[in-house]
Amino acid sequence: MARTSEFGGAAAEEVPTTQATDTAVYAQNPNTGYVEGGSAPLTSAQIAAAPAGTTTAPTVAAAPVVSQPVAVPAAPVAPAAAPVAPITNITIPQGTNQNALQMLSSLFQGYGLTGDIAGGITGLLQGGLTSDTIQAILESPNPSQALSGMNLTPAQQSAAGNLVSSWQARFSGNAARIKAGLTPLSPADYINTENSYKAVMQQAGLPAASMDPAYLGQLIGRDVSPAETQQRVSAAMTALQSEDPQVIAQLQSQYGLSTGTIAMHLLDPNLASNVIQQEVTAAQIGAEAARQNVNIAYGGTGPMSAMSLAAQGITQSQAAQGFQNIATQINPLQSLAGRYAGYTSPETVGAALGAATFGTQGAAQAQQELERLKTQEVSAFSGSAGASTGSLGMRDTSGQL
């Protein structure tokens, strides 16, 4: 219905006011039908007096007080939803790089990596690599080669190289597997295999050295299964039960080796420590000396010590034969040394025999002294013509040798 405007002339037909979503809402003048930008909110009386259809209560009640239309900006985008940009300290949203660093550092420390882990991770993150890419590179057969193709600065490359070295040292068994043509284990499978080894060895009472990552890495590198390890440990403990009691006694008394440490040697001499193997060999040598009642030292000093003979490469069988020869000669030669002055003394006959028998330091001189002593005995009873004897009937052999 048309009506006259208060300013004269026909007024436009009234059009009900509508409220657009996300736009400012203004009050409609009930007298003119115009929407006026400067209008104040309608009063209750105005609402009641408004012609039907021109104004609704919900429209009026929701109208905010504003002076002019305002454009609504786009909703802000949360940092987590931002597109993934190359990982650098300049373009990454606040917190993203730090979160990746903390996550990877915690993960790698849980694996048992040592050294400047954070420095290596930081270098790779700054070089634009994601967390998943970093893990994939480290688990690859040749991480160093994979990193060489990355656009890293020298400092980043150096830090990454340290991280790779730490990774390879921790999972050393994988390098051996790759070299042998075997598939490397994932970190989870690798650690699970280690734990299986440890359970077997702990149950057998083996020493902590057998649970060192480097030692376990050799088992993994050789593809020795935990089940096979169980069989080998059982065999080693059985062998320990039947080992020579003399050798066991020497190991325990001279070197303080526990049953578990001895079993480590029996389990796999190639994997056992060189020191342990040498101590076992020294104990075997000492046992053979004890059987023949030959006294030798057991420490690492002196040419005729069990450890020195072991270091020289003397085996148990060689020791058995050598000490048997010494045992058959020592008493007669000590008797001769006591009878004839000017030769080796009875107290040093044993050392001379040991040096001459096993070729240790001073072996040539010891052999010469013993031969002179034997020659003196033969000459004393040979009745050789022209033999010159002293007041004690001892033949002068000077100048004959």
C-alpha cells in the first residue's frame, strides 16, 4: 500500500526488513519504511506501533548498535592448520620446529643414541627436512649418501654427520647385516631382539658385558636368533660344568672371574673380550704348571708369568708338554747347581728351564747356562785324559764353550 511521504510525494511501498547473515542490521523507521544507518534501536512502543510485516521482534532484538556498515574479515587460520612450508627458522610458524626437535630428541634418546643428538636434528630441520624424512634417512642403508644430496650448509652437514655416526653406532648390527646381504631391522625390531637376547643371558647369569649394545649388535649382525642364542648359552653352561676343575680354580682364584664371565668365553671366544680370552688361556697354562708342581707367576709382569706366556701365544697343550719337560729336569739340575759352583744357582734353575723351554726373554743365555751345567757333570765322571780339576774335583770348562 502506497502512502505519502512526510517530505511530500509518494513514498515507496513498504518492504519488510530482512537480516543478511554476517552483515550489520539497522533499525527500520516505522513511519517512513526506510532503513536509516543512523537510527537508534527501536523502543518497545515503536515496535508495538509498527505496521504488521514491517518489523519483527527477532530482527529488532538482534540489531547491534553501530554507526556504519563494517566488513566482516575472514576467520583467522590457526597455526596448526597452516600449510607446511620448508623447515627454516624464518618461515616456520612459531613452535613447529621446536616441537619436531623435542619429539625426535626424545625418540632417539629412547633408542639409546648418545652425543649431540639435538644438534644433528636441528641441522636437518633447518635444512628443510621433515621429521618423517629424517627418520627415513637414518634407517636407510646408507644415510651419509642420502644426506649428500640434500641442500645443507657445511655446518648442517657436519651436525647431521654426527647424528648419523651416533645412529650407526647404536644400531651397529644393521651395518653388518647390510654387508652380509641381510635386511636391516627397524629400530623397534632391533630393540626387541636385543631384549630377547638379554632375557636369555640374564637367566643364565651371564655378566653385564654380554648385554652391551656392541656385543648384541654382533649377534644381530650374524643373524643369530634369540632361540639359537638360548641353545648356545645352554651348551656353554654345560661345557662349564665339565671344564677342567684346575682351570676353573685358576680363573676364580687368580683373576676373580665369575661363572658367568667364564661362560661368556665358552659361549663364543670370538665375541668375548681379548682380555678375558687371555685370562682364560693364562689359567689353562697355570693349571698345567700346577699339575707338574712347577711354580710360575700369574700376573702380567715377568717373562715367566702365565699372562705373559698367554700373550706370547702359548697354548694349553704346549704348556702341558713344556711343564712336563721342566718337571723331569728341574730336580737333577738343581742338584747339579748345588754341587758345582760358578754356574746357575739352584734357585734360578726353574726360571732358566722355563725361559729355555718357552723361548721367553733371556732364553739363549739360560740355555747356555744349563748346557754348561750338564757338561760339567758329564766331564766330572768321564775320566777324560788330561782333565784338569781343582781342589774340589770340578773340571775347569772355561774356554771350551
